[in-house]
Amino acid sequence: MSQTPPGTPVVIPVSVHGIDPSLLSKNAVRVTDTLQQAGFKAFIVGGAVRDLLLGIAPKDFDVATSATPEQVQRLFRRARIIGRRFQIVHVQFGQEIIETSTFRALVDAVDSEQIGARRPKKGELDRKTHVTDESGRVLRDNVWGEQDEDAARRDFTINAMYYDPAAQTVHDYHHGWEDIQKRVLRMIGDPATRYREDPVRMLRVVRFAAKLGFKIDEATAAPIPQLAPLIDNVPAARLFDEMLKLLLSGHAWACVQQLRSQGLHHGLLPLLDVVLEQPLGEKFVMLALGNTDARIRAGKPVSPGFLFAALLWHLVLEKWQAYQSAGEYPIPALHLAMDDVLDAQTGKLAIQRRFVADMKEIWGLQVRLDKRVGRTPLRLLEHPRLRAGYDFLLLRCESGEVPAEAGQWWTDFLEGDSVARDALLSQGSGSSGSTPAAKRRRRRRKPSGGRGGEGGEGGEGSEGSGGDQDTGGENATSENHGKRVSSRQHGSEGA
């Protein structure tokens, strides 16, 4: 590597870096121009510069400047200061937000205020500028400094370059340009110390390596297995956001493999090993993540709830079958299985409530999609989550968990007109056999003087579970031979 004096960047001209100006955000350029005209230094920085150097259009743009947050805010009509741990300014132009941060100083851990292992009181850190906890994790980092210090505070060499749109030059303090050419992911400074400052950097290593196809530098990778437990110290909300970035990176399967290879999945998806040890489970997860990656690359929306439902499905399925084998009715068994799996997962990575609701609906729909007679399919057409449940069923068919006929029936039903739907319903292909069968339980006699609803519910559940057991395999076989079969109606239609 070429030698430069400490604190002096290598300035790379456009003739070398070849950044295409058409890939730039006009609003990001407007922010840097406004700040420079006001007498401040201002650059596009971080991942946007990395992507521009790789010829990729960045999804978002960050700006770093010598102006303080208050000075930035005064220059723009729609700007607000956010954040406590790292104070930044959101400059808004319509739907686009340009995240603007002030150059940060390189504060030595010895000079930082430490609070030890105790949990800080509410508001205690608000007036402090740089604070660390017992493990070295930075809780506050709002000491302003020079540009070279700001570069040293960044995580990886490829993310520590500054692009000046006016001069069309890249300022490189840590040989990031060379590492991009070598396709190497390298930490700035001592990797162990940097991971202690912010354990999320271990997840970022995995994400960037999978997304960019870069090799992780040996010194950067070495401390991860030992320091992986520090992930537990990260606030749940931030951890969930980082996990979403991983799964929505467009390289989700590669990220999951990297997580496992680095031993980081224990702090995020502790149940993942159990799923991937099962041939059907591994195939299902691979298909789900592969489909997600394809949708993201095609610019289509992706549901986080659907993703987490897919990752945890085979654990739900396993527990669902176990509860039914113990004599529980199908629907209560499914709800017990859901709660067990979600409780176990929440101990590590708390999935947001709105996504949990989506997951439960998708799982619950699998029972109702298994019933293809009577009025149930027609009623399901009005269900707001039918499409997600249907897509989930197709994944189950593709992985070999459920007969392909089940998915094809629903495809024909959804795409057909009223005549075609009536014809499908008249075939009497009641169940695909995809719902785990429960042991038959004796139907309880309704107590004298009791509420009719209770007795009806018990009888319905018994009939439904018996119907599953008696007809599931027969239906799958008969359908494969093109024969018309009749089955008992399921008692309950699911959640």
C-alpha cells in the first residue's frame, strides 16, 4: 500500500475512480453545495461512495460536514435534528431524506466517561457527549472533530471514503480504494476494540461480505467468535433493524450462511440450526429467501412478517404435530405451537408486534387453505392476508412438504371465474392432507343444561380431527389418480 502522512487523504481524481455523475442524488449534491457555499466542508460519504465506486446506484445518500447539527439545520427549510447516541440531521426533499452528520472526533476509551455495568437512568446521558459501558460499547458519541478523525471513527476501509461532487474527487484516508479493487472487507483500527464499541459491526461484516461478494480480512474475522455474545447487549429494536437489513439485502440466503459460519445466529435466530438440520426445513428456508432476493432485485415489495414466518415455520410445524399427537385439537394445537416458538425466539430477537400478527395469520391460513369444499374457499377470497397465505402454501408445495395438487387447486381457484370455481368446489377434493393429523378423541356428551356452544365446539373439533386423520392420505392419493373423492368436513376453519 502507498504511504501517506497520518491524517492526509489520498485524493483520487475522476480519471481514476470513474464515478458516473448520473448515479448521484440531485438532493445530496444540493446539500453538499449549500454547505460548501456557506463555508463548510461537505462530502457524500460512506456506503454511497462505496457503491458509486462499484458502479452501483446507491439506495440512499449520507453527507458528512464540518458544520454542527444546529448550523446544518439553519441552512435548510425542512431539516430536523434526531438521535441521542449519534446526533444527526435529516434534510428532507419530498420523499427523499439526506442524512447529514458532523465530523466526529476520535475519543480514546480512557478519556471517555464510563458508567460500568449498570443500566443508565432515563435522561442521564442526554447532556453527555461520549459515554461507554463496561464492555466498551459506545452509548454516546457526539464530540465533533476533524475530517481525518471522522474517517478513523468509521467501521470499514471501504466505507470511509469521502466524495466531493463539485470537484469530482474521492478522499481516501484508509486505503479503501485499494481494498475495493482487491474485494476485501477490512476493519479500521483494532477489530476487537471496534466490535466492543459497537457489536452490530459484527453483523455489518456479514451483510457486506454477502452483499458485495467480498472476502473478510483475517484480522477482521478473527475476534468475532469470541465476541459474538456481545450482540446480547444491543437494544432489541436496533438488533431487529439490523436483522431486517440482512434479510432484505437481496442476498438473504448468503447472509444466513455467513451468520452461521461466524457463529452469530445464536444471538439472532437461535432456532435456525434446528430448522436447517431438517432436509425439508433447509429446502423451505432456501426457497423462501431465494424468492425474497428475487423480489428485491426486481424492485417488488417484501413482507418482513412473511420472511420470519418462513424462517420459523418448520419449528411451528414440529410442535403442532407434537401437540396433536398428545391429543390436542388441530386449531388449539396450532396456537400453542405458535406461542411456544415465538416465546423461544423473543428471548433473543424480539420481532415487532405488527409482524408477529402477520406471521400468525399466515400460519393460521394454512389450516383454512387445506379445506377445499363448501363455502370456506369462497369466504377466504375476502381475507386480507389470503395472498400471503397462498404464497406460503406454494412454498410448502415446492419444498415437498405438501402435495403439489394443493397449490395447483388454489391457483386454478384464484385465477378462475365463478363457473370454474364452482366446478372446482364440486370436485369434492376436501383436504390435501397437509394439516397434521391429530389422534381421535372421544366426543364428549354435552352436559345437561350446559351452553350449546360448548358442546358444539367440542363435537366439531372431534369431527375435524377425525376427518383429517381418516381422509388426508386418501385424498392426496386419489387426487393424484384423478379420481373424485369425498371427505368429511373439517370442524374448524383456523385463525
